[in-house]
Amino acid sequence: MQRHMLHPSHFILWLLFSQTAADLPMCKESDYHFEYTECDVLGSRWRVAVPNKADTCTGLPDPVKGTQCTFSCSEGEFLDMRSQQCQKCAAGTYSLGTGVAFDEWDSLPTGFVSHGVTVNGGAAQTDCSNSTWTPKGDYIASNTDECTAMLSYAVSLKKPGTVTFEYFYPDTSIYFEFFVQNDQCQSTASISRWMKISESDWSKHRVELNKGNNVLYWRTTTYTLMGSAVKPVLLRNIAVSGVAYTSECFHCKPGTHSANPGSARCAPCPADTYSTKGATVCHQCEQGTYSEAGSGSCTPRPACTTSDYFYTHTPCDSEGKTQLMYKWIEPKICNETIEGAVNLPASGEKKTCPPCNPGFFVTNSSNCEPCTNSFYSNGTACAKCPVGTEPVVGFEYKWWNMMPSNMRSSIFRPEFSTSNHNTAWEVAGEYVYTTPGDQDTEYLMLTLNVPGYSLPQSMAKDSERSELSRITFVFETICSTNCKFFFLAGYNEWNNNVVEQWNGSKGKQSYSYLIQSNSTVSFTWTFQRTDTFNMERKYSADVAKIYSIHITNVVGGVASQCRRCALSSAEAGSACVPCPLGHYMVNGTGKCQSCPPNTFIKAEHPVGEAACILCGPNTKSNKAHSACVNDCTLDVQTREGALLRYDFSPLANVTSFHSSPRFTSKGLKYLQNFNVALCGKEGRVPATCVDNVTESGREVKGYVCQSTVVPSEIRSQSIVSSQPFLIGDSLIGLTADTTLGSISSPNWLFPAVSTLSDVIFYYKSSETTQACKQGRSASIRLRCNSTVTAKDHITLPSNCPQGTCDGCTFHFLWQSQHACPLCTRDHYKEIVSACIQGIQKTTYVWQQPMECFGGESLPAQKVSTCVTLDFWLKFGVSTGTTAAVLLIGISCYFWKKTRKLQYKYSKLKMTAGGKECELPTADSCAIMEGEDAEDDLMDLSKKSFFTKIKSFSRERSSDGFDSVPLKSSSSLRQRDEEDSDIDA
């Protein structure tokens, strides 16, 4: 076998190392600890010794065979690595066996990592490095700024296990998720990663974990649109099971103890006791000090003040009297014996009991009992509803001598506390009020639960237009700081959504909320004095009062009055029935009368013709006469008398659009998303906005709605939509006018360049808020733009980028070719081409700018025969030439004719014989055959042709006849004599 020789340099290094190791002391047990190697494919491992510090000692124990990878210890035990045996934990410590637990958060435990990151492309200058989870002693709190805070913990499980933790998640302005990834950053299959809102109490969450490497993530992203304070997410009591072993036990935290060895958990110390870390017993507080349960120290008792007690009323006695009672807030922590302390006022003052609440009556024992069916009461005695009426059932609380059986008060403390004080609201005769609490940050809650809702018999068949239920309450807040008063509604007290919130002192006022779902059966009023934690109570005098609560149509409710109803027949004892659709009940009778055409009935109980409301312009009532609708068509008469027809049906589908991106102070991007269902008949699909953050999944439906959207990088699975609300649930009308009723859509919001008027749809919502006491409203301008082919080109006013300038009235501009009137013959013109080679074309084109779409199409191009211009030119020249020649010929003919007439006239003149005014008898009537006038008129013949024409045209007598030059009679006589001489 070939032997490998050491290189000389390697040999020198080996000598130096051997000499150095020889100089080191032998390792003691405190210089090293034991660890297991990674498990091999057979599930085996080795135990090896690892020095606590390198190069400090030598002589470590040799590796030995370790336990199987599936080996584990029971609860209350730990694995002693030296003996590789399970040992019981000592008193004052505990162990979960195959798990680890984290219940102390004075600092971030080993293995946890927290960091903050900027979300969805926030501003570059945004610094989120400090936006981390912060340990708070008994729990750890998330960030409250617009950054993403990540808390992670990596654990390797040798077998399937679980992770459990408790959390408090009170604010929907935070997106809180928990998820698990493996070592390849792949999310493991589990239940929903989005945590449920826990407005009232700590919630517990449990997730199964797979064998192998698991990374646990708690991630929060906060956004606040108005800069308001946000309540953080709180975590505590995180426990992970499935680890193969734990090599140490955990000390009990202060305020807890374990008296016996082998404890799986530590027990909290009772009130007025305390313990330190790793305690086996709890110690009693000294005289003059106190502690709450689970405290690590005692606190001196402060002097009693008026904030340490409250007053209440006892139930009415047999004499109809109630006593005013004063009580210390329990547990009592103040000292009434030291200087400056106040004493508890004397109790027992008797007062006359207030009447029972409406629908109840006073028994012989002065107790209040509900009236039975078909009876009503004003709080004294029950009476049967008269014939033709029915009871108005519900619950109406306006006298507070004792807390109603379906109401209870409770306290939630965001800061960890083991106080047993749970009295949050107390009755005080005319109102119910908040009592002083242990801490100013407490949430003082009053919860009302009802079994459900049922419409009266007269409305049961008309549920579509009837109001299911409504809750109305009168309240007041008196505060010296920025207190908060919340009203919540939901399907139970642990899953309520905030409906409305008031900050600071508010005078006595009323608020009403329409209940639209039979699952909304829990209502909570919550009062918080301040969200700034202080060890001392500073604002105990701040108080919220509720004077009355009224909720209608409750199952099992009582009646405070009866209302007139329509009867099924004229017979006595007839049952109440609803009026037919489109009918109202005539005042004071049980008869139903039909509403006028094109009206709708909005009242829950239509009585009198005033209940019939006329539909708005260009709308018609639906079959149920519960609302007015439009079938997406419109006819408009212009000022010039032209009729414009519109067809908006291509825009009738639900359309979604959003505002331009906006950013919070930390750079978090968010959008306002709008959904619009413009028009349509009954059965149309409404616009829907949802809340996909909370478990309740609240949604609203109508014509126009809005929700706040945060881009999907906040949530890896889907886009975040929250805070949905209705802008318009009824169509008021559509017209070209800029004002309809109380809603206005000024032209300056969307300046127009066309002379064609916009068509404006007006909507209104029945939901009222503190800011919008008349409800929200919306106007959608449809503007003709033949170049826009998209069906979702909707914009917001430039000076109101959120769509509203006052928070109540929203304005939108919808440009589309489908917003143009239907085309008619008036929208196009004809163009006739030149005649080319005997063919002429007639083409039809749209008037520009084009302000129509659809409707009548352009006629096809027409082709016809024609005569060209060359032909007409030739024809004209030929005709002109022919006419000129003919005219010359005619002129010559009449000129020659005129010469003959001149000759005859001259000859007649000579034969007149000198008698005046007498002509000689003509020898003949014409020029004899063979005679030539030109030979006889010698003077004329001697002139040129043009001279003759000129003289002919110039010589005309005053009587309009032509003047013909004749020879004189003497000349003629002389000529005759000469002729006779010749003859002789």
C-alpha cells in the first residue's frame, strides 16, 4: 500500500499545534456544552461536546451515540444532555417537554427577528427601519405607522407539531396576517392567514406545523388615511410544540410561581401578592400596598377620590321606591383613611321609581313585566290594540332603573391586567353611564343582543320595500381630553364592525342606523377615555351617557303603540294585511287607495297620499312601486326643436374605476375604488363593494359605492378592500339640468368644449352619517366623445381628486361614444363629386365634430351618369357659332328688304304731283319684275357698306320711323323731262 508522506511545512504546523494544545488547560464542565449532530437517514445522531469559547481548553469528551431523533421528554421535564435522560424541572421552573413557550417580553427572545420594510414603492426617504415589533413586558406590540413590521421565528420540528398564540387585533386600519413557510420560502397549507378582528377580548389562534424546518411570520401593515391614532396588534403566550427535546427548563416570570418540581406551567399569584422571577411561592403585600393578580411587585394604595366609587339604583320595591346606592369600584385599591381621602357617600336615599319602559307594565310587586301579544303599553298598564290596528313591536329603553336582561356591560383592557372589575356601565334612572375604571385606556362596552327580526303581519308579504329594522339611540359624551365613543354592529359581540365614531365631547344628540340583515343581531357601545397609557387615572370624570335606545321589529319584542292597518275583509276581527303594490292606506280607515301613476312608495307604512312620491325626470316606478328606475334610454328635446335619442345600455354593466394613487405620510399607497351600476330595469346586477380584511366580509350594494383599496403587495394573495360604503342606492333622475332637488353638479367641475349638453344621472343614499346627516349623493355626467371606445373612461374633478369636495356629494365624468345621442339624418351631409367620364359619385359623411353614435348608419355611396363639362363647352361654342351666322344672315336679309321699301316709298313720293297730303294712285303695288332699287337710288349706292349701315342706324324720325334719304322732286322732274326728250 502506498503511504502518503507529510509535506515538511505541514509537519511544522502539526508540531506547533501539538505544542499549543499541550499548553492549554484541561476542559471543565463549565467550559463546554453538549449538542446533537444532524440526524442521518437512519434517524440516528451523535452527542458531541462544543466549547463555549474556542481555544480556551483541551480534552473535550469524545462523541458518543445519541438518542434517536424521535426521542422526546414529557411536560415538566427536560433532557439532561450529560446523561441523555429526561429529568424533572425544579420548583420555580417549568417545561413544555416537546415544545417551547414565550410569555415574557421584556426583550426580544432568542430566535425571534423583527424588522420593518417600506411597502408598495413608498417614498425613497421613508425610513421603516424602526417600525418593528416592540416588547412590552407581558406582550409584544406591532408598529402603528405606515410601514410593514415583520416578526419571525425559525424552528426545526422532529415531528408534526403546533403553534398557538394569543393576540389582540382591535383596529381595521392594520392588516394582520400570520403564515408559515418552509426552508425554501414556500408557504405551507394552513387555515386562513388573515386574523379575525378582536375588538373586545384576546383571541387564541392555533396552526398545525409540518415536520422539518418551519419559519413563523407575524406581519402587520398599518395605514391611516386621516392621520388618526391606530391601535396596535398585541401578541402574547406563543407556544410551539413538536421539537424533539428541550435541554433546559424556563424560569417562572415575575408574578407567577411553581411550587412543585416537574411543572408544565407557572400559576399566577393572587391579588395583593407578588413574586419575583423563578419564584416557588407568592409573597403577601405589605400594609398600605396592593397588587393585582399576577403582579411582580406591590404598589402603595392611593387616597380615595370621587373617581373610586359609582352610584346605581336598586330595583323597585313593593312600595314603588328605589334607593340610590354608592359603591366602591372593585377591587378596591384606594385608601380612605389617609389624609385627603374622601369617604363613600351615604346610601339608601329613597326615590319614586320611574315608570316601566314602553311595552312593559308594573306588577303588584312593582316589577316590570312585558305585555303579551296584541297588547301595548306606555309603561304603566297594558291595553289591547283596537280592531283594524296591529302592535308596533320592538324594544324601547328610556328608563334605566335596572339593566335590561338582554344587555350587559364589560371591560376590555389593552394593557395586560388581571383586575376583576368588570362594571363598565351603570344605570342611573334617566340614563345609563360609564363608571370610572382601573385605567383610562380601558374600553367600556355596553352590548345589546336581540334574537332576530320579523316584519309585522301587514308587511310580511311586502318585505322587498319594507324596512327590516332600525335602531335609534340618544347619547352624550363629556370629556376633558380626546375621548372616543364607538357604535358597532355585527353578528355577535366578538365580531362587530365600527358603524360610527365620535371624538371628544358631544352634546346630547340622536343617531339612527338602518338594519338590513337578519344576521346583525349584536350592538355594542364602547367608550375609551384616552388611548395614551398612564399608570395613574387622570380622566376618570370623563363619561358617556346613553339616554334611550329604540330598536324596531324585534322577534319577541314588546309594543309601545298600535298602528292602523289594512284589513283582509270588512268583517269584524279581520286580520291585518298589507296594501297591494302601489297602494297606500287612507288616513283613519283600513282602506287602500292606488297611488297616481309613475310614483313610488318609500314610507315603511304608507298612510295618506303623501306617501306616494313622484318619480324624478326620465324615470319610471318599478312593479313594486318601491323605487324609480330607468331602462338606460333617454329622449331630449333641444332648443332648436330637434329630438335626441340616447341608448346607454352598453354602459349598464357594473363598472369599476379608482382615483389616482395617494400616499400617507409614511409613503403607503392607497386608492379610492368606485363601483357604478349606471342604470337598468328591475333585476339588474347592483354595484357591490366589500370588506375582505375582516372575517365578517361586510358588503354594500346599490348604484354607486366606494371602498378603500391598498395594492396587492400589501397582501400576497389578493387586493385589500376595506371601509365600504354606499354613495347612491336610489336613482333620483337623469336630465341635462345641473341641479335636481338638493343635488347640484356645477359645470365648472368638468368644463366642456362641445355645445352638446351632458346627460347627468343623480343618485342618493339612505345611509346617514355624522358628517352627512342627509345621506350621501352622487352625480354622474355622461359626455359624448366619439373617440373614446372604452367603457370605463371615468374621471374625477381635478380640484376634488377624491371625487368629493365636501365628503357627502360625489361627482364623476363618464366620457364614451355610447354617451352620444343616436345618429339621425341631421348628423351627416352629402358631398357630390365632379363628373368624370360620364360618372358622378355622391358620398355621405358625418358632420364634424361628430356628436352621435349608433342609430342610423351612413347611406351607401351613390353612383350616377352625367354629362361632362367638355361636352357642354363644345355644345356651347357650336350653338354660339350657329346663332351668330344665322343672326348675320337675318340682318342682311332685313337690310336688303329695307332698301326695297325705300325705293317704293321714293317712287310713290314722286308721283304725288306736288299736292300736299295726297299720294298718287299707284300704278302697281310693288316693284315691277326686273326693277332694281339699287339702280334707282344712286346716292345710296355710292356709299360704302359700313357707311350705309351707320347712316341707317342713325337716321330715325321723331315719330319712331326710319328716315330714308330721298331725291328732291325737282331732280326727279328734271330726270323725267330728260327721259321724254330722249324719247322724242
